[in-house]
Amino acid sequence: MLSAIQDLMKPPAGMAFDFSQPAGEPALSPADGVSWRIFANPIALFVGGVTAVLLELAEPSVRTGVWDHSSFQRDPQTRLKRTGFAAMMTVYGPRSAAEKLIGHVVRMHGHVQGETPDGTAYHANDPRLLDWVHATAAFGFTEAYHCYAQHLSREEKDASFAEGASSAQLYGAIGAPRSWAEWESLLAATAPGLEGSDILADFMRIMAQAKILPVPLRWLQRLLVRAAVAITPEPVRSLPQLRGQGLRFGEATLVRLLARAAALAPLGDTPPVQAARRLAAAPGA
């Protein structure tokens, strides 16, 4: 069961990458930091990633850009694996490779622009939108790990945001929060413009039905989506498309057991294991 979740941490077809090379090259995130712990837990990654998307789809400009310019609707599994691979690269990848990938994404985003249904112009490289996307990702992964895998202190939550500053700057998210307090301020400032939509309902339907996990584990897929709704902050959690779709009685305990089991299970030859091998191979290490 956990191996199926761990498979989502692996690069998608055509994007194979050896995180163990080049020997000794550091990552954008510190190897002794909180992020390396968070991103090694596949349950926290799945739950946190869904929470981040729920928050992103509640912002009108981000929602339109994501829905109109991504492959999520027709191939959600591949899209999720590509997004997961990008996250793995920013945390575990050698700095040179991470910078190259981010540069590629920024160039692609340069072509993503348009108008929301109400006529508001948007551009994917708008720093305001990038700040929100990076903030929601940092919140989602951090809060999922905190709620389901291992309690994090306020200082550790601050560190999780601060450790993402280098990658955020490279993406162009120059105002992305660097602490929990800055995240709370951004959420409060953004909250009046957050809204529900048919797209949010479509996302929930796709996440419940898509072939992300094998058929025998589809119950687990739906459980983890409900776990993501449960930690989504207000006012988004109370939107009509999410109301009543959080965890049921006793399910939080099950998700915690799964996340803590994942922390104890062998990771296999996944990016965090390869990255640790890369740093251990540094001259004089």
C-alpha cells in the first residue's frame, strides 16, 4: 500500500533523474532542515499537495491559468507526478539541476496568460500569483506533515517556509512568505478574493475517480483527499464544493497511522535516499 504512494515520488516517464549525482553538490534546501523530513513522507506529500491545489483553485486568476493551461483534466496522474518531481528537485536535487529545471518552468510560464471569466487579465509569472502558489504549497506540505506525520514546533514551521526561499526567488515569487506569521498575513489578505467554482467541484470529482492509485487502493486515494480538505484553512474549507467532504469520525487516526508507518518504512531508491547518497559521497565526507 505504501509502495503505491511512494511510486508517486518517482520521476514520470521520460524524466528519469539520478539524484545521487554529482557527488557532493548541495541542494537548494539544507540537508539537515525540516523540508528534507517533510518531503520524505509520501502520505504528507499527497495530502499536502491536494491541500495546496484546493487553495490555488480558490484564487480566480490562478484557477483559470491552471485549468486552461495544464494537462490535469485529461491526465491527472502524469500531471501530479510532474509536479511532484519538480518539488523533489527543489528540495533534494543538486543545485545546478534544480536551477535548470526552474528556469525551464519560468520560461514555459512566460507563455501562460489570458483572462478570467470576469475579464481580469492574468499572467502566470505575475509575482502576486507566484507568491500565492508557493505559499499554498509550503503551507500544504508543512501542515499535512504536522497534522498527520509528526508534530512541528512553531520554529520548525517557520523553518519550512524559510528553507523554500531560494527556490521561490528563482521562480519569481519574490514576496513568498518566509515564516508561518507571514503565511497567515498573506492568507488574511487574500481571503476576501477566494471563491468556489465549478472547477473546484471538478477537481474534487477527478481526485476521487482518477486512476492515481491502483483500483484496490482507490479507497485510500479518496481518504487522503478528505484528509487534505480537513486541513484546508478557512474560508476555503467552507466553500460549497468542499463543505462536508472532510474526514469522517475516526479517519484522522487512520491517516496518522499511515503517515507514521510511512516514516518508518524503507523508502527504496527514491530522491531523498539518492540525495543523501550524493552528499555522503562528497570529498572528505
